[in-house]
Amino acid sequence: AGGLEGGITTGTPLVVRGAMKPISTLLKKRLPSVDLRDGSSRVATVERSDVCAVPAAAVVAEAMVALVAADANLEKFGGDSLGELRRNLDSYVEHLAARGFGERGTGVEGEAGAPGAGIS
């Protein structure tokens, strides 16, 4: 993945690659089924309501990346409340700044947080 070296963010955009299996279809082998109106044996109809699952997969992938990043932050900074988590993060950033790693990024293009601070 881009943006990581040895499990630490580099300050560059985090790039994640993903793959998924093709969506299932009945076009090749139509399965046996039953007509619910009269109970007679039929062959399943071919119906696809979604022709591309990539947009849905992108939403799931983004949510999973956010969940993993949040889990890593909780592991690093701990706490049982958002206030405690924020205090621990701020303390860590101050600790790095005191050792010459610079201040926390402001979100301005080209700026990034201290190495390993998880801020980019």
C-alpha cells in the first residue's frame, strides 16, 4: 500500500488496492426452480438488477479502511472516552514536537503531521 513504510504513515496519501469476485449470475447455467402460482417445475428466470457492484464495494472498502485506522488509533492512544483519546493524541503530538519533529499539520497542501503520528 502506498503511504506506509514499515507500518508507519509517511505523510503521503494512503493508497489501498482491493479486489472482488465477479457478481454472480444465472446467465450460463439456469437453475431449476418452482412456479409459486401453480407449484409446477420451471427454470429460474435471468434477472440482474445490479450490473456493477464496484460502487457498493468502494463504500464497503472505505468503511473498512476507516475502521482499521480507528482501531489502530485506539490501540496506540487508548482511552475509554473520546476526550481521553484526544488528550492522549495531543500529548503524543506535543511529545514529538518537543523532539524536533514539527507541529501537527493544518491540512494545507504539502503539510503533514509528525512521522508515526497518524496525521497526514
